[in-house]
Amino acid sequence: MADPEDRNHDGISGRPNRFVDGRIGRFGRKAFVPTLSEFNAGAFPNEQGVTTPEFPDEGTVGGTPIPAGIDPLPEPEIDSRSLALVNDFVHFLAPPLPGKLTHSVRRGRSVFQAIGCTLCHVPSLKTGASPVRALAYQRVYAYTDLLLHDMGPDLADICLGLATPSEFRTEPLMGLGLSKTFLHDGRTSSLEEAVRAHGGEAQSTRDRFLSLTPSQRAALLEFLKSL
């Protein structure tokens, strides 16, 4: 679905990110990491400070080496078997069940499509080949295209791979109704505020959202909460 030159002139120019070796990325807010196992292996040291066989060094804190005696645990702090079990656990997590499909939710789903949200938040994708039969060629209602999109300067943070500071992977909306904070950094606790923060390629869709009637907007938000 990548269209980096916007050849169909819909204002959306999503593109894939690529890992350091050229593989297409899917995981992380910048869609930089190609596989779940690599993403988990990086998340332990980067997000939790837990060393792994792939990343056995503690590194530094703000560029300063960790003082001696602060971390007496031997490295790595998690072994290959434990990491494999974590990968299996995450790999086989079932998709969350959507909420009840009421009349209002159906109406909100129609509004979601009509104002252009599905240009990036593509309702469903199909998995490819997998050694696990239950995971192969399955329709997944994730509401993402897994591509990078320019979200405007107000959300910009870092570069990663091919992603510029204002480019982010389309956030999957599957399970959105279970979330308490929104956007890539959890900066808002309101779905409406999250929509209002969309800029860049999503600005026209955001503007159409702001022009909805109160009942249309309420139906759309109810639909999002049902995912």
C-alpha cells in the first residue's frame, strides 16, 4: 500500500521504514524493527534496562558509565530460554474482542471511513506464510497500514532508520477501547484530543472530524472505543 509519491493524489504518501540491513520494518512507533523477536530483544535493554544475550552490556546513563556496585547482577540478566518464552507469549496473544456492534457503533464506523481515517488506519490486513498454521493467511482487523506517515511538526521527536522526526508508523487501533492514553507517547488521555493532534498528511482528515456534527462525532468516538 506504500505510495511515497502520492501518485493517486489522495494526500496520503505512506512508505515503509527499513532496518539497517535493508529489511522492511514493522514494529515500534517508527516501524524500524522487522521481527517480533528482534523488537523484544531490543526492548528489554532499551525500555527496561535488562541485558540479554544479544545486548549483554549495560551501556551508560546519559553518556556516563554506570558506577561500580550499582548493578551486581551477572550479565546477561535474562537468558536465551527466558527470552524465547517471552517471544512465544507475545507471539500467541489473541486479538482483543471488539465491543458490541450497536447502531451507533455502525454509524461511527461509516463516519470513520467517510472522513478518510481508513486511508492510513486500514481496517484489515492479511498475514502471510507462517510455520504456525493458525497464524498463516489470517485476516486481522488491526486498523493500520504499518507504513510511515508525516504527522506534522507538533508530534515530531526523533529520526530512526528512514523515518524523519515527524514520521510515525500508523498506530494500530486494535484494542483501542482498552487503552487509557493515546498517541505514540501517551501524551493525551482523550481520544478526541488524540484526533485533534493529527497533522501533516492527516490534517485534512482532522479538519473533517472537526466539522462533524456533535452526534456524528459522538458516534465516531463510540466506534473507536469499541475496537
